[in-house]
Amino acid sequence: MPAASYLETAKGRRIAYHRIEGQGPWVVFLGGLKSDMEGTKAVHLEAWAKARGQAFLRFDYSGHGESSGKFEDGCIGDWHEDTLAAVAQLTEGEIVPVGSSMGGWQALLLARAVPERIKGLVTVAAAPDFTEDGWWAQFSDAQKVELETKGFVELPSDYMEPYYVSKRMVEDGRTRLVLRSPLALPFKVRCLQGTADTAVSTETALRLMDHATCPDMRLTLVKDADHRFSDEACLRMIEDAVLDVLGGS
């Protein structure tokens, strides 16, 4: 496996990435919370893109993987800045973001920030607004007090070690919500969601579908697929979704 390259951002962060030159549009993989660019979906999509001669980018947000910083210090806005920097400096022309879980939220933020660069969009178990709807809304009064007094709350995860949710992450997330104001997606959007996902519900996927304004948006529900969405059949569905958004070329 080739060593990662690094991008120094204007915010002083060192972002690790792997980049493959090829035909456009650029496929850009946006990973999930506490995930990294060595995950199954990211690596698989890179191999798929390379075989096609398709330009491809995967990277680690700050506080993730090989990039600088600590996860506990980061927030949605920091990772949005990382995404904007990576896209601006490491890709050219049109892009197809493929956002997994929290990366789905990042893909929507990216589409809102630079709609002119988006060819189309693919989400996998997208988790928009989860800091507010998935965390804050379910915190007990005791947890809310703990967040205020200690500055963080520890939450269990079905898929990895516990999360340390900071007050900053919750407060910043509140300024990045995409399901409470108009969300225009004027391009093809393909959303994939497993029915056995315990981290992101089908209700969230349907809420995004209902909320967004889009001329060609489709949601595919996959029975018994979990949040990882990374077995052979699911990976093939991601390939097909990207190919569909690219125009079937």
C-alpha cells in the first residue's frame, strides 16, 4: 500500500490523503465519524476507480486516521473545512462525493457550499444532523448537565469504542444542520440504506428524501444490511450508484 500524501490546510491542519489521477468527474469518498480512509468502502472504491481510469480521492479528516489532531477536539465544522480544502486543492472540475454515515452529512454540506462543482451525489447510511437528532434529542437531563459541566459525554457505539461527545461538537453541529432549512440538490442523488442499521434509521433516510429538493433522487433500502454496508453485494450497489450518477459511462 503506497504511503499517504499530506495536505497542509489554511487552518493549520495536516490532512492525509490518497489521490489517483484519471478521467473526471472526480469521485471523492467522505468517511464516517471516527472512520478513516483505510476502511473497506474507501479502499474498494479506489480500486474500482483505478480499474476504470476514474479520478479518485480519499482522505482522513483531522482527528481521524493519519491526519493531525485529536478526534475529541474536532467537530462537524472542522471536518467540513477539511473537506472543502481537500476538494479545492486536490481535485479539478466536477466531483461526485460518496458520503458514508457522517460523510453523508459532509457531502450535503459540500453540495450546499459548492453546488457548481457537484456532478451528482451518493450517500451510504447518511446521517445528517445526527448531533442534534441522534445525540442531543436522546440525552437524559443528567447527560445534558454532564455535557455542560464536564464539557463531554461518553456514549457507547455498536460498531467501535465509545464516543467522547464534546460540548463543542454539539454546539457546532447545531450551526451545520441541513434538514431544517431548504436543501437544494440540483443533480442526481442516490441514497443507500440498510434496514438492519442500528446507527442510522430508515426514518432518517426517508426524512432526507422528503426534505431535499431534487429532480432525480432515489433511495434504495437493503433488507438486513447493517451500518457497515460493506459486504460484497453492498459494495457492488455502491459501484452501481456511482456509475449511475456518473452517467453510466
